[in-house]
Amino acid sequence: MKIKYFMYIIGVIIVVGLITCKTYSTVINESYQRLEAYNVKTLDTKYGIMSYVDEGFGEVIIISHGIFGGYDQGFENLYSIFGENYRKIAVSRFGYPGSALPDEPTPNNQAEVFLDLIDRLQIEKVFIIAVSAGGAAGIKFALNYPDKIKGLILLSSSVPSIPKTEKEIGMSGPPRFILNDRIMLFSIRNFKNIYFSMFGSKNIPNEVFDNMLPVKPRRQGIIADTDITNIDMAVNFYDYSIENINIPILIVHAQDDHMARHEDIKYFINRVNAELMIFPDGGHLIIGHDINDGNINLLKNISNK
């Protein structure tokens, strides 16, 4: 009887494993299909091939996406904020889907790629919207190429606050073992509370988790963000002379953001002249608040000047 019971348990485990394996394969395959469905263009730069999506008309907005991003997430972020308005350009940053990982994937070099792109596309000036880990490259662009930018929108963005060493910063990204399609899917299916805590909200739409997949094409970019991008504004603090930024800045931020800390934002605000959209809650994704009007109004106000 005990043997039969044991074999029954083993059988159930095998069946569940097979079903899970099939389900996981379907979900992961669908994520690759979504990624490949975009009208992706490429640019050959001195840092290697860069991939981007370029759609729409009018004022030009380039997004510097966050960690676990790419041209897909970047474009979806732009579309969710601006809809059919404006010309939206979403570039995969270094090491993200379709973009090469150079020897020095720094925010400074990424900003140079943004410049190369708009020059090749014969665009005079752009708006930059920088999200989360994409903040460093967006801020570098504003500092290095002020004649090429109309305005900077920092959306749940990391910012330079105080100088720190790598040791003081500590862990600045996910553990590498999780940067695997199946392990990532398993984690977001079974440990959502960890992500709720990380993002600072329990009301995260399922599509947010879906769009973190596939992980494999993002792996190099995530590691580069962890090792370089996410610490650059602290380790190289004095290379970010943000007081010299004279273009309009809009900061969109939630006070309970655990990833782009409110304390850091307050330091930043004291050093720049910026318009603010600060919410008391909503976490890193600013869940439950409409941020569209503020972003669109900023663009309209600047465009009319």
C-alpha cells in the first residue's frame, strides 16, 4: 500500500512537471513572438549594432528604458503615455534585444549612441524620457548635448544624489541565476510577493510580468546595468554636474518608490530647476495615477515656446 501511494505521488509530480514544462514553453515562445512582432530598425554605430523602433509623427521623443527593458518595453511605455501622439523612438540600450554590448557600456557612451541616431535620422532636437535605470543615459544626454534636447522627463528614474563607493552601494541588480527564461517565469509565477515588495505595489498588471520575458535577449543588458549603469551616478558622482542642465525637466515620481528612492529624488530636486509630479504612493510603476496629462502638457508648453 505504501509503495502504491509513493508511486501515485511520484506520478502526480511527473504529470505536474510535464504540464508545467509545456505551459512554460508556450509562455516563453509567445514572449519571443511578441518581441519579434515589432518593426525593428538597426543602426551601425562605433559601439556596434543598435536596434530601435521608430513610429509616429510630430515632436520626437526618445525613451531611455529601464532594466529588463528593450525596444519593445520602451515603445509600449511611450505608447501608454502618449498614445498616437508624437514620433516615438525606442532604442534598445547596450546589451538589450538586438543591440550590441560594447567593451564600455557606460551611460556616457549610450548617450553618444542616442546622438548618433538622431543625427543619422536628421532630427534637430528631441525630448528624452528616461525611466528607472535609463536615467543615467538620459541625464548624460542632457549634460553632453544640450543643443539637441528640448526637455527631459525623468519617470521613476534613478538620479545622482550623493557620491558612494561600489561597496557602499552593495547589490544593484538581480542575481544572475535568475536571468534565465524558465527560472524567471517560475519566479514571477510563484514568488510575486517579492516583486510586489520590490515595485512597491500589489496592484501590478499581469502584462508587466509578461513583458519581462523573454529574459535571454536582455541578459547582457541587465548585467551591464547591474555592474555599470546602476552605480555610475554614485561612483562617478562628480561627472554629473546637473546644476548645468538648463533645459526643462519634469520629474514624475512616487514617494514610496523602493527602487528610485524618494530621498535621492529630494537631493536631485535641490540641485536642479524642475517641474514636479510627485505622488504619495503607487510605487516604482506609479500604479493608480494618471501621469499622461503632465507629460503631454510639458511637451505642448515647450513646443509652443
